[in-house]
Amino acid sequence: MSGFFQHFTMSLRLHRRNRMALVYGYLFPLIFLGAFWVLYRHESVPLLQHMGELLTVSVLGGACFGLPTTLVSERERGVWRRYRLLPAGTWSVVLSTVLARYVLLLTAGLLQLGVALAVGMTLPAHPLDLLVAFTFVAGAFIGLGLVIAMLADNVPAVQALGQCIFLPMLIIGGVAVPLASLPPWAQHVAAFFPGRYAVEALQACVTGPGWSGVRFDLAALAVIGVAGAIAGAKLFRWESGQRFAAVGGKPWLAAALAGWALVGAAAEWRGHVAPVAVEADRARLAAPAQQPWETVTDDDVARLDFANLPPDYGVVAPIAGPDEKPSEDMDRQLGQIESRLATWPAGRVADLRQRTLNLLCLAALPDLVQNPVERWMPGIVFDRLELSMPRRQLVQILTWIALHPEEGQVLVDLSAVGIHGVGTEAGVRERVRWYAIKFVARLTGRVEP
């Protein structure tokens, strides 16, 4: 036990001296957090819907890069040869290494949460459940990190092996790209990757029902972690001169691979291939809670001030007529804006009222700042709205926005889609209201589209 704690404290001290491990463990996750904030800063609660992904990236960086980089660099320097003098066996050394890495991952995760809270995120729904889920995720990826460390003969080999696992996990493993956005074949592949179970387990504790709703994910992570830890311990190398090609025990690699295969097969058998978030959305849509805008009636629509709207050909709230055609340069600029709208996060938020409000800002802001596209953007916005939802539903949402212009968040900077100029919140809200009424007039036949 004395050797166990000596190695545990020594591992923590050595980690502080390893710059590369610090980069992967702390800086790398914060860079991802900054990138996600830029992409999703317009959401009503920044980063809240993406903490599962961000915390998984944090664990991935620390366990699959930081841990094996530290172990291999220490082995190359002969540090592990000296550890053999400690009154502890291989299992004791491995367990103390795992515990030290867990503490480091936990501090990195707390740092990420702290920064996210500082930029506007609310507290997780189930903090204690989140700790439990984080522990399972850390255990799974630490086991994977041990296997990488035993496979790699030097630090460059760690980087190569880590990338071979890290990049597929990000792209088709349900970590950086939401699982629901992947094609069906990729979802089946992701069922064999621990990343998707990590994201689902963590996100369920941040915004969902807690760990009780993701028991399969936690079990999958436990199987993968135990299999990796066993394989890593059996392949353990003390000497820098030992090469993987020359050591015995290679069949133990099958244990690590068997863990992944077993989890994927169980997911296929249980029908757990579809993402939990998608299943939850389907259940919610089956019995949706009534939204405030759903109470809008025809009498509410009739209350809108259609008679005093600014004319479409005027300076305020203009809309290009059917006989107006943009110039070639203007048409090219509008095409570039439309192509960016296809991946614009604010145009894809789940809240239909906020999404509609965001799209109305595309018409309102150019008008406010007198951007040259101001006459053409309302038509683009109207077409997008009309194609995105049933007409009755759209009329209700637009009417609600027009009758409650102070509610919801408006966008005063649309440079992300190529519309330049910054407006004021009051000015944008005023024009949003006018365009909402104008669109209702078209949808209800009061004005010909």
C-alpha cells in the first residue's frame, strides 16, 4: 500500500512537468470549448446542449494522448525501470497510474465546466449523476490509453496511434458530429465506439433524466474500460529497450478488441443503435407539451395592425416585388448567404419560436443597417419559413412574435452568414415585428405573396 501511494503522488508531480501532457489534458479541451461556443453562441443557453461532447473530448485528450504520452516518455527515460524498486507489483503500479490520471481528468473536466458556466451556461441538471457518468467515461478511455501506451514504442508512435482512434471517434463515433446527423451505416459503426456512449451518458446528466436513463451506456463503458485495463496490464513493459514486436502476451490485445465488439453486438441486439437523444425527441413529439404560441387563435391574428404597415417599396421594412430582379453581383452575394444558411446553427435550433425569430432577424438587421441586401433577404426568409413548417403553425408563431416583440433573443450581428453591420436590439425588434406581420398578411391571403 505504501508503494501504491508513493507512485500515485509521484505520478501527479511528474504530470506537472510534462508540457505535452498538460497541453492535451487542459489546453486542448479549452480550445474545443471555444470553438463550440463560437458555433453555438446564439443558443438560448450557451453550450448546455453540447457539454456531453465537450467533456468527452476532454477525457479523450487526457486519456488517449496525455496518459500514453506520459507513460511512454517516462519509459524511454528509464523512469519505469526505477519504479521496479518500489515495494509494489505491476497491478499496484497500473492502478495507481489509473487513479492519478482520473484525478487529472476530473480537474480538466471541472475546468471545462467552470469556463462554460462563466460564459453563460446553467448548472447541470444532475451534478452527482454527472460525476458518476464522468467516472465511467474516464475509466473506459483510461483503459484505451493504457493499451495505446503498451502498443507504442516511442512518443511519435503514441501520436500516430492516438490520431487513428481520435479522429474516427470524432467524425463517425458520435463525439464532434451529433449521432443523429450521421447516416444509418455510420450509426451502426458508432455502436462499436465508446465515444457515443460517453456523450450520451454525460449529456443525460447535464440536460436529461440522469444516469438512470443511460444504464446501457454506463455498462458499455465499464466493459470497454475493464477490457482495456486488463490488456494494458498484461502487456506492461518496464524497460525502454523492450519493443512491442519482441514482447509476449499479444493475444491479450484480443481482450481489448473483444470489449468493443461485445458492446457493439449488444447494442445491435438490443436495438440501441439509434441515439438516445433521437429516441427521447420522438417520445417528446408523441406527447408534446403545449407551447405558448399554440394558444394563438384567429382572433389574435385579426388583432395585428395590418393597416399601418410600412409599404413594401418604402425605406423601412422593404420587400422586393415580383418584378424586381437583383443585379448579377447582388445575385451572387445572395447565393453565398443562402449557402451559409444551410449550416447556420441559429437557423436550426430546436425551439421553433426562437428559430423563427432568428430567421426574421435575417430580414430585420439588413433593413436596420441599410445593407444592400435589405430588399432581397425578406423573400429568402419567407421562403425558408414557409418550407420549414405547416402554414397554420407558422402563422401562430409569427403572430405570437408580433404580439410579444419583447420576448426571445434577437441577433444584432449576422457576420457569420455574410451580412455585415451591427444593429441595436430595439431597432431589430421593431423591424422583426413589422416583418412578422407582413409575413402573416401573405400567409393568410391579406396580401398576395
